[in-house]
Amino acid sequence: MGWIILYAPLIGLLFFVAFFAVMTVWLYRPKSKQQFDAFANIPFEDDLKEARDE
């Protein structure tokens, strides 16, 4: 059980490096571009609605 305390920093570092790598691959996959483009346009939706209503 003492080895967990001894290697805790290394285990934590490996966990967060693996998490960062998985998140980076997941975020930059080609399929997600459309979703992020839609998220990027959210602030402008109110302006588009107001322009249509006028």
C-alpha cells in the first residue's frame, strides 16, 4: 500500500497526460467541427432574430 503514496505524483501525471491527449483527439476530430461552428454562432442568434423580425 505504501507504493501508492510513493508513486502518487507519477500516477497523477500519467492520468492527466492521458486525459489531455484523449480530450485533444476528441475535440479536434473532423465530426465535431459543425458542432463547434454552431456554438460559435450562438452570440449572433439574437441579432439574426431581431433582423428577421424587422
